[in-house]
Amino acid sequence: MKRLLPVAVFLAVALVSLVLAGYAYFANDDAARIKFEATADEAVSRIQNRIELHVSLLRATQALFETRGGQVSRDAFRTFFNAFDVERNYAGLRGAGFIRVAHDGAELAAVEQEIERQQGIDARIFPESDAPIRTPVVLFEPLDEVGRAGLGYDMYTETARRQAIDATLATDQVEATGLLTLGAATGAQTYPGFLIFQRLDLAPDEPEATPTGLLFLVFRTADLFSAALGRGPLLPVNVEVYDGTPDEGRLMYRSEAPPQQDFGNDIVVRRDVQIANRVWSLLFRPTSAFEMPSSRIVPLTVGLFGLLLALAVAMVARYQSRAYDASGALNETAERALIEKDLLLQEMKHRIKNSIARILAIARQTASGAKDVDEFSASFAARLQAMAASQDMLTRSRWQKAELGELLRTELEQVFGKELPPDMLSGPKVLLDESATQALGLTFHELATNAMKYGDMGGLRIIWQIDRQNAERRLDLTWKEGGQGVTQAPEKTGFGTRLIDMNITRELKGTITRDFGNGGLKVEISIPLGR
């Protein structure tokens, strides 16, 4: 038995070392995937921000027409368009224009006269169509040879444009077309692109009134995406943008930089985003500029070091056979430590991934609802502090349980200060697990922030109790705000409200109701606590 001890020790240590090396290899790949997903989300944010910048130009143009009652001359439109320095500030934008909505021959004749009066040319509406409405181009900038050839073109005669026009006429929302070959209708040089339409109403108090027309922007897809992703720092991503499902026939744009071959085909991140009520699918692959979180040499080094360690232990065991019992105990201790370390690394990896995913989701949603950087920084920092407070409580308890009353007091003190009324909180001692602590921590922070904005801290009362039904337990919590707060539900749901609902209904499988009364807001939350 003692003669086999060196061999057994060598095999055991070598096996553990190889397992650790394999874990390091796959953990490195997982870390690379997480890092690249964050890079892809940054690219998505850049594209969305670039589109939103262009849509803001469309809304500014809408304001110009509304203030002038729809009577905008060619010179006024050109001056307005040139003032934005579109070529430098709005890369990828081919131009902007205005189309009239006409229903019969008399209206068509009036539109032709308007084009002749505005542009000084004898324009005719083309092509011929028997559609119930006609939408000829009346104004377009920049009015180069291509733009002049498009005056009088009826966009309603083309299928993709017609679908977007019908949608914006029906919903009064910004609507984008699918992928188009621009320039084909006027015989000019063609290029892939798309249009975004906005309905123009000059009688908003008359819902049945016929719209005066539609404003539109024309985009070159290649220039638009190059401008969005080309600013520094450059992202190490190869991106493919598809109109809808990722089919080759729907490809709108593909980066020139090829993906890195050794792992580019393995890491593919897909994001579906909605642009002007149209869904785009974006596929991201890493380029050669993408750096792995750590070198692939690390797993090999771990394996070689483990084999050397196993050989050294075997030699020591061979020449010190009389210390067999002590060596065996030491080996068992080392193996237990390695297993515990492996479990600890697995748990840490799981928690880090969940935290990163939650922080990224909060960052994206906070950024989409923020008016400026200061508002984003304040909201995002407050939500991170709420998460940190929950994490701190769990850390102090070694990730076992957190007490509900202490969690409430911690989150309220972050918003209202240390001096809380003694009768604000009332309820029995309730221990929460990790998931409930994190979800309720964010929920209480959002409710407290809203109470600070719209309610009265002096009238805030929070009461909870445990409801036992058979062998199941449920936590029933009532959040009631007094004073002259909001007395009716808001028309638009903000990110904070969505975050609360997602935490309660999806994360904790519970229910939440809100009652906006004259006496203040009353929120009732019920979540299961298990047996």
C-alpha cells in the first residue's frame, strides 16, 4: 500500500491540476463572452443614439412647419436645413423633405402649382396611380440634381414607402420603412437606404381633420452606421444589421473589419432593437482588435504547474514513506480546499454575471429615460447605491438572510436622511433570502424616490405582516403615502415603475397593486416566502 502511495498522490494532484486548468480555460471563454456582450451593448447604444439624433432633426422640422402653419417657402426650408450643418453633424443623412397629401384632381393640381411656384419648374406628379391618396414630394434639401429630379414623385406608389406612410397616418408616430434601393424611381445613382416619416397635422384639436402632409428623412445605411460606430474609441466589433430577421436578403449593413477567426465564429451576440417602430436585428462578432480578459497561456501554465507539483509531492512521498499518514491527511485537506475554492469561484462567477446583467439593464433603461447626463448620473448612482445597500446587508450575514425592517430603514435613510419618524415602520421580523433582498431593495428605493418627489414623508406609513395559508407563507406589505401627492395614475409609465413591477411579478412571483386616491398613494405588495 505504501509503495502505491506516490503513484496515487501523483495521479490525484495531477487530476486536480488538470481540472483547474480546464476550468480556467472555460472560465476565460465565459469572461470573454461577457466582456464582448458589454462591447456589443455599447455599439447598440451608439446606433440608437445616432438614430435619435436624426429623429430630433425631424421633430425640429415639424416644429418649423407648425409655427408657420404649413406654409414654408423653399428659401426658408433651405435656410433652416443649412443651419444644422447636416453634412458635418448628421452623417448618413441624404436629405430631408416634405410631401403633401392629396385626394382628388383639384388637390393634385394645387400641389403641382405649389411646386411650380416654389421651385420655379414645371413639375408633374409621377408616376401615374389610381390609389385613394397621392403623396408627391414638394420640398427637399439639399436640392441638388438628385433632389430636384425627385420633386413631384408620389411616394405612395412604392410598397415599402406606402406601408410606412399608412402606419404614420394611422398612429401619428415616427415610422421607418424597410430596406430600400434609393434613387431608382428618379433614374439617379442608386444606393441602399431607408426613410423615416412623421405625420404633420396643423389642426391638432380636430381629430378627423386630414393631415397636411408628412415630413421625411432619407438615410444612406452605410454612411449612417459608419458614423455611429466610427467615432472613438473604436469598438472591436464586426456588426451586421438586418431589417427584421437575419436573412441575407434583408442585410442593411456589414462592417468592413472581418471577425477574428480563432473565436469570432464562436462568439456571436444578437440584439433586436426597435428603430422608429421597426425591428432591426444586429449580429456582433469580435474583430482582431478584441482582447481576451486573460491569455490562453494561463490554463496551460496552471496545468504544467500542477503536473510539476504532483511530481514533487510524489517524490517527497517516496522518500518519506514514514510520514505517509501525515502526507495523506495533508493531501485530503488540500483536496477539500481545492473543491471549496472551485465552489467559491463558481458562486462568485454566478453572482458577478447576475450583477453585471442587472446593472447593464438598469443603465440602458435609465439612459433611455434621462433628459441629460446629469439626470442619468443622479438616477443611475441612486439605483446603484440601493443595490449596494442590499449587497452590504447580505455580505454582513454571509449571504444568508437579511431582515426586512433593517432593509427598509437602510433604503429610506438613503432618500430621507437618518431622522425617520418612529411610527413609519410597523411589522414583525421577517428574514429575506438573497433574491428577495436585492429585488425589494431596488423596489423600496424607487418607491421612496417617488414619495420624495410627489408625496409627503411625514404621512408615509409602511406596514407588513405574514399571512400563512396552509403550509405556505406570504409577505403582505402596504406602502401608504399621505399629503397632497399624485391622486391619479400617470399616463406614461416610467422606468422606475417598470423596474418595480418586474422585481415583484417576475423576480419574486408576487403581485402589486396601486391605488391613487385623494388621501395619497397606496401600494400593496404580496410575495411568497416559501414554507
